[in-house]
Amino acid sequence: MASKAFYAVVAGVGPGTGAAVALRFAKAYPVVVLARKPESYNDVVADIKKSGGKAIGISTDIADPESVASAFATIKKELPNTKLAAAIYNVGGGFGVKPFLESSIEEIDASLQSSPRGLYNFAKASLPLLLESTEDSPYPPTLLVTGATASLKGSARFGLFAAGKFAKRALAQSLAREFGPKGVHVAHVIVDGIIDIPRTAQREANGGAPDGKLKPDQNADRGKQIAENYWFLHTQHRSAFTQELDLRPYVEKF
Amino acid sequence: MASKAFYAVVAGVGPGTGAAVALRFAKAYPVVVLARKPESYNDVVADIKKSGGKAIGISTDIADPESVASAFATIKKELPNTKLAAAIYNVGGGFGVKPFLESSIEEIDASLQSSPRGLYNFAKASLPLLLESTEDSPYPPTLLVTGATASLKGSARFGLFAAGKFAKRALAQSLAREFGPKGVHVAHVIVDGIIDIPRTAQREANGGAPDGKLKPDQNADRGKQIAENYWFLHTQHRSAFTQELDLRPYVEKF
Amino acid sequence: MASKAFYAVVAGVGPGTGAAVALRFAKAYPVVVLARKPESYNDVVADIKKSGGKAIGISTDIADPESVASAFATIKKELPNTKLAAAIYNVGGGFGVKPFLESSIEEIDASLQSSPRGLYNFAKASLPLLLESTEDSPYPPTLLVTGATASLKGSARFGLFAAGKFAKRALAQSLAREFGPKGVHVAHVIVDGIIDIPRTAQREANGGAPDGKLKPDQNADRGKQIAENYWFLHTQHRSAFTQELDLRPYVEKF
Amino acid sequence: MASKAFYAVVAGVGPGTGAAVALRFAKAYPVVVLARKPESYNDVVADIKKSGGKAIGISTDIADPESVASAFATIKKELPNTKLAAAIYNVGGGFGVKPFLESSIEEIDASLQSSPRGLYNFAKASLPLLLESTEDSPYPPTLLVTGATASLKGSARFGLFAAGKFAKRALAQSLAREFGPKGVHVAHVIVDGIIDIPRTAQREANGGAPDGKLKPDQNADRGKQIAENYWFLHTQHRSAFTQELDLRPYVEKF
């Protein structure tokens, strides 16, 4: 279902979920990837091009409304006569898990900047464009937001991280209720587990069980992996929208 | 991905979700449908055969453990050398929405029989078979359970209905946590809205908006409808299992 | 605030929460205690009388609507011209935590009988009486229901237990929404932890920490214990009703 | 149970919940009230003094860590040899309910500043002091946080407001899990309804039903009103801590 007239935009592409999602959507659409620095998006842009897709990387400070506006202005210039079909917010943000009394105000600020404030900027720029696609995009236009276990539960030493994740979920849920009836599909994905990327190679998950981490690659032989789930959400008919999807390895405790 | 060596079983097939799910799974597997009376499954069995699939209907009282055991004994005879890949519990059960003080003990019994007790019997019979398929089924073997808005929220006059739905969800969630690590995918689907079937034709949903009801048919031109979501859950890789999926029309208030 | 014209009824009085709640409410009202066997209520009846209160024990099979009706008929005879101010449902029910495939249909039936079905009978008998007290009882008439951690979360091997608890919560929540606007306060109490009674003396809780179990007695020197929380719920003004209260020892993981 | 050696601090005192809570705690402790401007706390300070209590008002910008540190330095000087027994965070913050696309970045910043960031500063300053009181305060030292319906649910047009409230709840819940085992009681109060204050006099609640708004005053004749619930949470024994309390008028839809 490739479409020349529509594109997707992904904010936050490291080597994990964001890159995998960008690659998946690139099978159907030109994909714009936003990240603070070219180092973060160069690889995925190259990978998409190598597999025959079209990709553009734009350096963007997602917490800064002007930087986001400028990124979308660049998109308009680079992809004329092309409409937005899907926008994915996958910005991670400061982790900062530590005893509360050892934390700093800068750490909660980092969590709030990257999670609710960044999503605010991204949604503010992309929702007007998604609204323009409700009649003719291949699937209902979609805004997908990546969350985590800490989006649902505040744990000891996870307060700052959870504050950002809860807030992001609140915004995603509110937008789903406001923009769903207008034909835009807003969904929140709870990724509950460790992503299997080089940076996490040394972190044991679930006792080292096979497939104990979420796999951001595309070559599953026995089922759909994480990126395919994002794509599936995008392809739901408007009579059957999901608002929140949880994803976790079969061995994950929850 | 048709497989001759595996089958699916669907309990509860009226003209809505159950029939649509059976038809979808029949594209890949022979499908056994269980319902109290042949009137309930004759149509879907005929539809599956017409489209080139294989289907068997078995009259079963899902609340009765012996009737369920007998149904699975029949399956074993009818489908020798065939293993279970997916089991779907879609039994509706007594609705009975009314002022609490006008309700009767028979009505809460009906809700408890069809929801948690029926699922108990169905899970008890199917889980040992699903465990036998973890190594070689096309996708991780799957137990899917249909829930409703009332699975999450008890509303005025919905107490009896919600009691059954909450209990069914409790059981599904507990089974997910017990059998997930053994390789069986257990998921619960929250269907939040009215299914578009002849019986509901006169019930206005969402102000009569187009696509304001969930569509159990297969012919969507712009996105995956309800049955395709059940199939998607079945095809998730074991590194990315969903435990609970909500589905609702874009115009549904929630 | 003792009142001669009003009474309380407590279903389910073992040596723990039920007995403590009965003793607490007996400071203000005559208390009727319902339990299957006199052995279960004799002690608390004696304790209440010893401390100057009035108590009546009635043998009742709470899962049997006729037995419950008969108990309330007895109450009417024993306490003429006395109106119901508070009804507390504290029936425990079969625990049965075990691997699902080792469980039996009798065990899920026991869970469903004692939890949702028993509450159904108790609510059916007490709500009409509570409705008669909305104008003149000392505090808004109240129906309190005891739940557990398993009311909110289905864990591995806890499916049967959780099915009953979830269903009971569904009913309590639905009744709160239906009867709140009529002036009856319905609340559900999540008791998350082990009650400190002789039967649990050998069960270590929270590494043996002091006050690591919930205390059903009345003699706290530094704060209100479990029974006092039930009483507090009863005494909330109708402008500030709580629907669900969680209670757990400070050291409890949750 | 007045105590000369302990005090309470309340951040956010308008004419509603904050003032009522301050008055209630002033029956037992000297109370420090923090608000941005003297106009906000002058009345409650006067009211407390009039009823024989001790009160101090300190102008504080709760979103500014230095202003909060300075306030607590002032407290130390003003109340020497006095330890902290209870800290209540009741700061409201920008409401800003409007269509998302009409909102501004300043509005989400206001929500995040007053809710999670302000609570962060307040908790950072008060938790070390509460930890010093675990052995000898009259009741377990307590941090109470006021939330709202929007702490649990993101509604259309409420996204910015909900983002702040969700984040505040995440932090409160995380702190409860981290500091509970150390003996500090952290609880979150969901106030679900309109507070009955002059500013809301023209807002009809629940069809104008009597007691259809939460009452911040102290003179209930038939039950405990909102401030008494905060006090009750403070007086819970450490074997029976509540983490989250919902409060709503009997006629409130939820």
C-alpha cells in the first residue's frame, strides 16, 4: 500500500524502537526522522535509503516550539504536495532513576521537557496536518506515542521518570478523546520491557530467557515484533481504534 | 500461512464478533465453533465452507464442564493429528441491565455462568492443548477472551453484567501471567461499542455517525476491522505480547 | 453518637477484620453479625456484650437468598422499630491459590458464591432498608464491602480468587453509582496485606517488620487501625463520599 | 492531641480546600501556610489565630526551588525546636481547559510548573524533615497531595490540565512507595467535584442538588467533610496507610 502522496514523521530515533518504526513505515511512506543530532538519525536514514525507501533527517530540539515549527517548515519545503499520514512520538528523555532525595530539579525538568512538553510541541505541529488527511490518507491519519511501564505505575526511585511518562500519557489520552471524533487516531503504546539494542546488551532481562527483550528488528520468523505493532495501529479501521496497547516479552513480570 | 496441522476453536458464535473471528481464522486454520445450539453456528460453518475453509460446529453448554470436555473429545476424534493453535472465548451471556432492586438471583447467576465459569471450563480444556503447541505452531499459541466496557467499569444498573465481565477479565489476566512465561499468549479484548449486526440495526450509536459501530465483516477498504485485530494478536511474536487491547469506533465516548 | 433507633449488620465475622469492625460499630449501634456457624460469631457477640454493647448473631448461608431473607426477617423481629444505618460485607470465601490446571470447578464456584453472589444477596436485602434511613440516620446510611489486592490485579495462580474479588468490586462500584445519588454511601475497601490474627501468626509479612500486618484490634496508640477506617467511611458527609479506600502496612510492597 | 513540638505546613491556600485543611490541622499543630501572595494566606492566618491556633504565612513561589528553600529556612527560624508532622500540597495551578489547538506552550508550562515541579520542590524540602519525625510525632509523619478527576483520566480539551495532574500523581505514588517503608505516609487525594466557595457560587453542580459540591467548611452536622478527610489520613496507624483517597459528592457522576 505504498503511497507517493503521503509521508510519516518519527520524532526520537535511536537504535531501538524509533529506528525500527521508521524503517517499517518507510515501506509505505517517505519518512521524516527528527532527532537532536544527525548522529542519531544518520544510520536510520541510510538504512531506509538502502532498502529503497525515502528518508529525510532533520535536527530538532523537540522541547523547543520554534525548533519544531522550523522542522515542519522544512518538511513542507522538502516534501511538497505530500500530506501527513502518521506521526510517531518516540522521544525517550532523561531516565534518572535514583533515590528521590539524591535527585535534582534539573532531572525532573529533563523528564518534563522530553515527555509532556516535547509531545505538546510535536502534537501541536502534526495534528493540523493529520486533520487535513482524514478524507484521503490510505488509513486513518495517526498519532502514536511511546510510553513505558512507568506511564502506569510510579515506583520507588522512579518518581521523576514516571512524572514525565504519566503526563505524556495524559496528553495522549486527552488528544485521543478530542481528535478521535474528528477522524484522527491517537494511540499510546506501553512498552513494558527492555529493547534489545547494543546499549542494553549487558543488561540481563528475565533471567536471560530467549526473546526476553523486545526486538526492534524486522526479521521475526514467528510473529510480529514491536515495529509491526505500531504499523498495525496505523492500519486500524476507524470503526475499531485502539487507544492503548501494551507490549511485553512473554517472560516479563507485570 | 495456512497450516494443515493446526486448528482454532471459537466458543460463542453469534452473527457478530464470534462469526467474524471464526471466518478470519479459517483463512489459516480449520476452525471449530462451539455454541449452545446449531442455529447459532450453522451459518458461520456454511460461510467458512463456502469460502474454501474447513469448519466444524459442536453444540456445547459452555458453563457445564462435562459438556465442554465432551466437545474437546469430539474435536480430537474429528481432527486427528491436529494441534490447537488458537482458542477464542467470545461467549456473551445474559445482559440484564436494569435497576438493581428489580434484578433476580437468576440474572446474576446467568452472568457468572457465561462469563467466568464458562471461561474457566474453556481455559481448562484448551490450555493443556495450547501448551503442546508452543514449539511448533505457526505463531505462539493463543487464548483470546472478549470483554466489554463493563469489564473495566461498573455503572449504575450494570452491576450484574459487570460482575461477570470483571471476573472474566480477572481470570484472563491471571492466566496471562501464569501461562505467558510458558509460551502461551493470553489476551483480553475490550470491545467498547456496539457491534454492527442485524440485531443492533435499530440501536443508534454515536448519533448515527458513519462507522459508529464496530464492523464484524471482512471487507474494510480503509483499515483493519474487529476480526483482524484478533488475528493480529494471535500473530504477535513472543517478544511483544499484548495482554489487553481496547477497540472502539472513533466517535465512541470513553 | 450512640443511637438507639439504628443498628448495623456485619456479614462475615472471623477473628479478623469482621470482628474488629463489629466491635467498632457496636460503640454506636446494636450490631447484628451474620456467619455460617455460631462458632464464627459467638466470640464477637460476647466481646460486644462485655464492653456494654448490644449484639445478635444469626447463622446465615450468605450465598443462599432464602437464608439471607430469613436472617433479615429475624432482625426485624429482634430489633423492632430500629432502622439500618450500616451494612458491612466482609465474607472471605474460598482462597484456593494454586496452579490453574490443578484447580477444580468447585473452587471457582466457591469463589463466585462467597464473593459476588453473597454480596448480591446481602445488598438485595440491605439496600431497601438503607434507603429508608437516608433522612434520619446519624450519618448517611452505608454499605461497605471488603476487597483485597486481588480485587485489582489478577496474578499467576490467583485466577479463581481474583475472579470472585473482581466481580465483587464490579458490583460494589455499580451500586455506588446507582445508590449514591439516592443518598446511600457504598464503598469498597482494598485490604492489601495480611491481617494480624492467630491463624496468620506463623506467616511472615514484610520481613517480620513491626506493624507489618494490618491490626484488627482497637488499641492503637499512634493512629487509627483497620476497623476505625470502616467507621470513618461510615461517618463521611454526603458531600464527600469515598468509593474506594486502600489500606496497607507501611512496609507492604505494592 | 495538640502538640507544641510539631507543626504542619500547607502549600496552596485559597478560600477552598487549602484553607479548610489548614484550619483543621491548626486544632492540633501550629500551621505554616505558603502561597505566592499574602492576599492568599492572610485570611486563613487570621481565622486560625481567631480560633486560638498558631499560624504563619510565608510568601513562596512553589515552582522555584530557591523560594521554597528560603521558606523552609524561615520556618526553622520562626518555629525553633519544632518538628514537621504533616505537609500538605494543595497548589492548584493553571486550569486552561480549551481546544488543544487553541492552547499555548505557556499554558502547559504553567500546568507542569504548579503541579509536578511545585510538588517536587515541596517534597524535596519537607521529606527530610518528615523523616526526622518518624519516631516521635503524634501520628506517622504525613505528606498529602491534592489531585483531581483529571489525575486519573485525560478528557477532550483537558490535556494540559491532566498532564500536570497525572505527573503530580506519579510523583506522589512513587514517593509513597519509597518513603512508606521509612515510616512516612504519602497519600494522594482525588477531589472529584466542585468545591463550594464564593468563586464557584455561580457554577451549578449536579443539577443544583443540596450538598452537590464539596464543602471546605468545618460545621457539618451529619458527617465529616473534606478537611476532616485529610486529617483522618494523617491519623492512620502505620499498619493501615491509605495511598489514594477519592472524595466526591453523593450526586456526582463518575
